[in-house]
Amino acid sequence: MSGHVGAYGSPRVTAVLRRDGRRLNRKKVERTMRERGIRGITRRRRRSLTKARHQSGAVAGSGRP
């Protein structure tokens, strides 16, 4: 677990516990994490670098209306 800099959500915790021989499902892990106040890290979405088209829908220099 040390290689992931604390970025553990319920699916990853479940996978690690199963590898260790525990028999449980993701919902049980989610409930236990919620009860203990443990929250996974939510990754931010990447912003698109493409600019939106103008209001008219025409692209400058494309030759189309």
C-alpha cells in the first residue's frame, strides 16, 4: 500500500484485503470506511485545451458557414 501515496478508495482497499486472504465485498469495505470517516481521494478532471466554437458555429478560415 505504500506505493500509492494514500490514494486508496474502496475498490483498491478491497483488492488488497482479498489478496491478503480476507473474504469480503466492496460494499462492506465502503460501509466500514464511511463509519470510520475514511475517504478516498477524488481526482480532478483534466480541462480540455481546445477552445469552444464561436456562437455562429463557423470556424474562421475553414471555408464553411
